[in-house]
Amino acid sequence: MNNEIVLETQSLTKIFHGARGDVTALDDVSFSIPEGKTLALVGESGSGKTTAARLVLGLETQNSGTVSVLGKDLSSLNKKELRNLRRSIQVVQQNPYSQLNRRHSVQRIVETPLLAFNEGSAIQRRDKVVDLLESVGLDSAYLNRRPHELSGGQCQRVAIARALAIDPKIVVLDEAVSALDVSVRAQVLNLLRKLQIARNLTYLFITHDLGVAHYLADEIAVMFRGKIVEKGDRTQIFSNPHHHYTKNLISSVPLAEPPEAEIEAISVDTLPIPNSADACSYRTRCAVGLAESECGTKELKISLAGSHEWLCHFPLESKI
């Protein structure tokens, strides 16, 4: 494991055009992930985190900015080059049932990437599928089963095995544990951590749950309305949050290891729609922002303290 950056975005912007007008899903989003590490993109629905994942996977095209995988700019690749690069980046999605073909056996599901890239003979593929199943806590008894014969946790293990079939370096986990029961979720998170260490995997982890991010991520980027409003390592985010949105997210999540300093939540009876005319999109939910005219008129700029960054005119006081 080293500090080589294997996944990086620079100033990503994505605008969707619809009958009711344009929606900016991503607004100048930049992040990078070193080899063998995990970055969690955290935010509520509509924050832009899944759009970011789709751009990283090449499933959407950005309006501006760049996505680099293993040092290669996706926008500069032709179809053949992009297909070859897909060997290096795979995805595990949210719903453990809908992402698996119900007509196929577990063996066929897991070997699909091997077939797509013409890898090995039938016997070699079967042997690799068995090895992959064992690596995710299943065995050869599952080879001929269909998804409807499996539990949610077992389906997600099959999806993880499929994602690892062609030995990727990067795995995008898009709400990969949110549909699972709490006990099963813990088992899958432990499995993901074990696989990361064993295979030196790099994870982009998409989640709305800061508690899950606290367990798995090395670095956390908090997103709101298409922007990263705070980013830092796990300790910085939980023990010393600077953005008011981060503070409220933390206060709503029960943690086995609570932050070092007590965090007082701001009581919000409703969740008002952000005013697009405000410089800060979080202003209508923020007690400080509503009281300060600068939050509505003054352009936001990223503030830095080492590797910790935030986007707020009136950040929470430092606890360090």
C-alpha cells in the first residue's frame, strides 16, 4: 500500500435538464483517493453523491471537470480504452435483489465479468467462482442457487464476489449496506474491511449514514446540494466538525464511540427548500446563516486547516 492516487475528480459539474428547468446535481466537486483507502461521500438524498459515483463509473458525462482513474482521464479514452479500464473499477449497488439476475444461478452471476472479458476455460472460471464465494463467506453449495433462494445478506455477498471477479483495484459501493438488517450490515461491513486489506482495494463509499462512514472510511466528504461542504479524515469530521450541516448529521447518528466533545443539535421543525439566490444553499436550515446577511450574499470559498477543509462563512469553533 502507498499514497498513490488511484481515483481523482477535479471541479466536477453536472447539470440535468428537465421540463421544470435545470438542476445542478454537482457543483465544482473535487476529491481524490489514495490506493488502499476509503473515501465516503455522505449526504441526504439529492446531495449529488450518487451522481458523482455514476460519473466516476463512466455512466454519466460531466458538463465540466475531469475524472481520472489510475491516472487516466476518462473523457480522453475511446470506447475500447474505456472498456479495458472498466476492469479496474467495479460497483456494488444498494438493493441486494434487484442487482442480480433472478434467472441466473450464483455461478453464472459471479462469472459474468469473466465471460465478458473472455477469461479462462469453463473449469478455470468455475474454480475462480468457488474461490470468490469462499472469500465472501459462502461455499460451493451456493453455485446452483438462484437469488430468490438467498437472504439479502447472501445476495449482497454474491454481488461483492461478482465485483471482485476481474480483480479490480477500485470498488464503488453505492449505499451497499443500507438495505440490510443491522446485524447483517455489520457482517458485510466487516467483510468489506477484510477484503480491502487482503486485496489492497480502494473504496468510494456512497452513504447517507455517517455512522457507517465512521466505521469504514479513512476520509469523509460531506455533501449538500451538489457541493462538498466539509471534508477531512474520520477523526477530524467527528471530533471537530466545522460545518453546521456536518454537526447536525453527527448529532442524529448514534455512535458506538461518540465524538470527543459533546455536539448540540440545532432543532429544525421543518426542512425548508434552499433558496437558490443565497450564496450558501444551507442557509435556510442554519440558525447562524439566517441571522447573518453574508451567508446570503458573500461568495463561499474553501477554508483549510491542514487536510481539513470546509465551506462556511461562520464555521463552528475549533475544538483542537
